[in-house]
Amino acid sequence: MPRTRLSLAQARRIALAAQGFAEPRPAAPASRHVGRVLARSNLLQIDSVNVLVRAHYMPLFSRLGAYDRELLEKAAYHRRRRSAFEYWGHEASLIRLDLHPLFRWRMARAARGEGIYGGLARFGRERRAFVEEVRREIAARGPLAAGDLSMGGKGQGSWWGWSDGKRALEWLFWAGEVTTATRRSFERVYDLPERVIPAAVLDAPTPPEDEAQRELLRLSIRALGIASERCLRDYFRLDAADAKARIPELVEAGDLVPATVEGWNGPVYLDPQARLPRKVEARALVSPFDPIVWERTRTERLFDFRYRIEIYTPAEKREFGYYCLPFLLGERIVARLDLKADRAAGRLVVHSIHPEAGIRPEEIAAPLGAELRLMAEWLRLGDVAAPKDWARRLEL
């Protein structure tokens, strides 16, 4: 099969368009706009870091602007109107509700102790009776958070110092035997799937494992536009062996188009329905957990932008700051900002701004200032506080 040849600029525009950055922001973001973003990306990664805002809210802001976060809360947790469910997609994720059948093979593997991290798998094997007791309590009393259980004790030490009750609930969550009914101060509240997931979704046929994986890869290429094998399997965190088996099948079926990109090595695949706009005029602060920058090697190849989150780096060794967000302007990532929401003071704090090589501050100050003011408004913070030299340029 002949390979489609693309320039780097074309590949970048395809990737941005696939993630919705080629479209103008709506004047008044509504639930339908939230639905479109979720339909395009398929899932939103959840993360506990709240120095700025929880991770799952940010991709919607990057694409829609100052939307009402309650719109996502309803999509995720409303009893009758939910359109997403929590499960392990790309890490912990809010996933499109209609995709539930595509993850049942992963749930089945977890129930067998496969595809689940070792300590939890071992706990599930060794404490089967206890896990079943926890499941029965959820059935009788749910919805419950781990701390509501009558058994299992309290966790110890750090965030990850899980109690036995929490371990049992997380094993059941992996296996699909409980799901997230809602969250309470970000803590999962668990219940049986039949009391959370609509019957029409639960009753939908379960596809064979190989077909579910093929469909997840089809969804991945649509969300990415163009991708290597590594990027394709990373989107839904498929095992390398599963992806290697499925990708040739999708190429043969015409669902993946082999391509070459200027300056890239190795096989690359194109969405056969990929959109290639003439130009992209984006303006967005992007979360470290946004699909456009998930796979850091791809980010570097697409944007010539080496990106690492420094949350777990000791303060004295950080290069750019604790929580740095890339700033996308047009078709390029032009800077990174270390941001914090100081809720007590009512300020969006800009600790630092680092333009990329060759980018002059004057080139980006006006659009960056506008984006920061928009973010402060969205987060209901009174003003933006930036270093003096930048505050003047940004007209804060």
C-alpha cells in the first residue's frame, strides 16, 4: 500500500483539528458543546492535583473557553442524564457512556488478576472472601465511599495509604463489579453498575476482545488524526502485544492509512477521514493531562516542544515550575506557564512564563494576557498576579 506523505506542518494541523483546536470557541458554551468535545476525545483523564483546577475540567476550557463546570458534572454524575462513566481508559478517566461495552474485556481480565497492578491483583486473589463481603455491603447499602464501609479499617499515612476496604473497592472497580456513582470532595463513591449505568448500555452486546480492541484503536486514530503505533496504543493504554496484533488488521481494512511525516522515523498511521485545515488559529492554555500532549514523544515531534511535568521533581531541581501549562497559539506551542489558583486570595497566580526559543515576549503578550484573564474569570478569581515584567506586557 502506498504511503501518504505529509509535511510536519500538515501533520501538526491534522493533530490539532482532530482534537478540536481548529474550530472557533462558542460564544455561549452549552451542554451540546461539552458533548461534542467528549465525542471527539472519547474520554477525559482524571487526576487528583488541584493546584489550578482538576484535570478533567481543563480540556473543555482549552477548547470551549469559560464554560460552566456544572455541565461536566451533570454529564459525569447526573442520575438520569449522565453521558460518561469512570473507568481505566487513559489512566483513570471519564469515558463516553456508549463505550462501556468496549471495556468489558479489560474488566474481565482484571477479574482474572490480569492487566491490573500487582499489589491489587494479589490482594484480590488472597482476600477473595473479604472482597465479596465488601461487594455485598455495597449492594445492601450503596452508594458508599471507602470510609463509609463497616469493615476494612482506615488507611494509613499518605494518599496512597489505602485501607483494606479501599483496596477491595478498587479491585471491584477494575473488575467492573462496582462503578463510580458520584464523587464527594473528589473521593469516589461506589455503587453497583446496574444502579448507575443505564440498562440500555449494560444490556448492549459485549463485543469479542479482538473487536473491542480494534474499535478502541479506530477511536484513537480519529482522536489523534495521525499517530505512531506507540501513540495509538497509549490513547486507551492498550498492551503492546494487543496493539501489534490489531494494527495490521486495521491497515488491511483501510481504517489506518500508512503515512510518512517529514523528519519522523518509524511507521506512522493516518486517519482516513482526517481533516487537514489550511491553518489553525488556536489560543489555549493546555493541561499536562490534555490528549494533545499525553504522549510526550509525540508532543516533541509535533511541536518541537520537550515537555515534562515537574510535580514530583524536588523544588530545587525544577526547571520550569510545579504545574506548567503549555500555551498553544496558532499552530505552535509558544510558551509554558507555572500557574496556581490562590482561592483564598481570589487570584490566578502566574509564578513564571517561559517563552520557547525564538519567541519574543511581545509576540505573545496580548493573546496570553487575554487567555489568563479568561481563565481567571472561569475559575471565579478576581484578578491575575504575574511577575512585574510580565504584568506590564500582559496589561494585567
